[in-house]
Amino acid sequence: MTNTPIKKKKISEYNMDDLKEFFYNLSRKISSKIILLEIGNDFFNIAVAKLVKNQLQINNVFRQVLPKEAIEKSIPADPDAFSAVLVDVIKDLKLGGQRIALVLSSDACYTRLIDIPGTITNDKAKSFLEDPDSGIQIPISLNNSDFDIHLTDLPEKKKGDEFYKRYFLTSLPKKSVNTILETINKANLELCSIQMSHMCIGNLLSSEINKLDSNNLIISVDLLDEFTQLIIFDNSGPLFIKRLASIRNYPTIDEMKEMQNRGKDEKIKSSKKLSSDYHPLSKLDLKILIREINNTFKNFIQENDLIKIGKIFLTGRNSQHENLVEILGNNLSMDVFLISPIGISDLKEFNYDPDKLNQFSMSRIIGLGLSLIREKYENNENLLSSNSFIIKKYIHSEFQSSQNELENSNKSSELLLEKDNKKKEEVKKTVIKKEEDKKKEEVKKTVIKKEEDK
């Protein structure tokens, strides 16, 4: 059986749709826009990013739900099927741009701290790690993976008479990279970047990371539906990544709408109905997460012989719980900050439909977009001062101070009350004594009068 060659159309046979398709494909090829793609557990988020006056603009944000079997650890199980869905979404949304940047879950890669002799310079550290005679034992084959390392600010580690520098390794299997490349090629796109989720969260918190001093570390807690991802950062970038237990899911947009509609049907204000349907978290709800964060950070500090304080930054859809910041801060004795990803000052515009998408679920794709900004500002103080970036915080030192003030105030009140009670008691005794003296005087006068009468 032979295939019949496709006959090319004559110029007269082209219609308006063909011309639109032609110019659309041409505009994508010459466009400076970049398509952003976040591949999750059973979905992908897609958007278009471009740079406008050194600020990032993200438009056409869309979420496509997929069957769970379609993705395995952020890697498409079937490149043909995934690319077909991707092409359809790009066409339906009329997304501009031929180049695409991806963010994958950190579950898809291998990460750890690596000790490399201090005599090895930074530019040769990667080659040293690739050398099978280096003596460094890693439970994966670096030859079969795409990996990168960066020098951390951790103090050098002494082994015998030699000092070792501490590097952070991120390794992605070549098999996964090849699957991604195959998927992107089938979608007729050009891959320009692959980022892991911990790097995108780092881009989101870059202003805070850059301002870290030698006494502090940042603990990123990304509260997802399936699990919680903890990342420890120092001034150089990520140092440690661990998967923790998930917490109770915050109501979805559809669930919130349902609560509000029920409230209207029953002629009850939506806020009152929400309060009756949605119950804030308690310490018991967060017991496991608190213990895991506390133990993880303590073990990291002890294993690396550090004396540092951790500051927690919350991201993810489940970070919206009303009293989450206060409970974590109070029980972990740490400063806790809740982040609004769309409040980043480097983000000029983020167009999305709040009735379909939750801004707190957009941390990673916004962090991916921020990684495309080549010009970094030395002065990033505007990020911290922005009220829209940190929307809620718990400062442990201030809380402790206010608690001490309250305790001192209570003690002073108790002392004043005690003095007041004593004074009242003395006045009472004085009054009683006067009354008794008065009665005695009256009795005495009565006796004298009787004597006189007699």
C-alpha cells in the first residue's frame, strides 16, 4: 500500500483561514514572547510572557486538567498525546511565541549537598564531579543525567587534614530530558529553558534571599494539595529539599462559589455561611506538619554544624487558611510570612481569570517567568517594602515582646489590685471600728443618763 502524495494548493485555492494560519505561524516564529509551561501531577498551566520596560508581563494564563496517568513525576507518559493536547490549547488560546520554557516538579530530579575539595576551583568543580576517580559516591549515574551544581555559602567542611567546599547538586535523568524534548518537538515548539520548581520558588523569593545575612536562612513551605515541599535557602540559593505531609485542603474556587450560593438561597450573608462551612485550622490540624518542619530544620542545622535562625515563607494554594501564619509562628517560634505571587514588583502584569484560577497556585509559573528576566537589579528593597508581596506576617520577636508587655501589665494590674484591696480592707476596718466606738459611746451616754435620772 502506497501513500498518495498531498497535492499543494494553488494560490487561488487559498482561503481566508489559510492566510490567517500562515500569518499566525509566521508571527509566532518572529515573536519575542515566550510560552510558559508548568507541568504538574494531573494538569499543566500555560501562559505567555514578554518583557516590557525591564518588567515581566504574563498573559493568557490557562489551566488544562489531564488524566493522572498522562503524567508521571512531571514527565509526559505519552509524548504524542501530550503534544497534541498542547497544540490544541495553544491554537485555542491563540498564544504567540515559538519558544517555550518549562518548570518541572522537584520530584523529577535528584538533589543533595556535595563536598568537593577546596583545592578544586569553582570552574573545574563540575568536571571533577564527572570524573569517576574523584572518589565522590552518588547513588545515581551522572553520565546518564543532565546536572548542575552551585557553590553554597555553607562553611567549609573538614575531613582529616583537608577542607571541602559545599556544593548543591541538581540532576535530571537524560531519559526525562529526552521525553521532554520529544514532546516539545512534536508540538513544533523550541525549548529555551527547563527549570525545577525549587529554582522557580527561589526566583520568587530572590529579594529576600539576596538580603539574607550570615545568621539567617529562609525556609520555603509550598503547601500543595498532594504534599508540602520544604526548601531551605541561604544567600547562594537552595541547600535542602524535602517532601512533607500535606494539610487540609483550602476550599477550591468552585467550593467557595457553592458556599456563597447556599448562603444566598437561605437568605444568609455569604460571609456568615462561609464561616459555618469553612472551619479555620487548629493546632491539632497542623500537628504533623509543625513537627516535620521543626525536626527537619533542627536536623539540617545539626548535621551542617550551623548556628542560624530560620524564617518561613508560605506559598501554594493551601497557604490561604486564615490562621495558618499565627499557628506556625507561635508553635515554631519563627517569623512567618505569607506571599502573594502576583504582588512581585518585577511583575508588571498578570492577566488571569480569578473565577477559574487561584493566584496562590501560580507561584511556580511566575517564578519561571522571572527566571527569563536577564537584567537583575542590585537594589531590590522595593520588593520587601511592597505591601502586595508579603500580605500577612507573624514576627516572633514582636509577639514575644508584646506578650512580655502584657505579662508585665498583668503583673502591675495584679499589684495595683492587691494594693487597692488592702486599702479597701483598711477603710472597711476603720469604718467598722468607728461604728463600734459610736455604739459604745451611745451605750455609755445611756447608762450615764439613767444614773442621773435615778
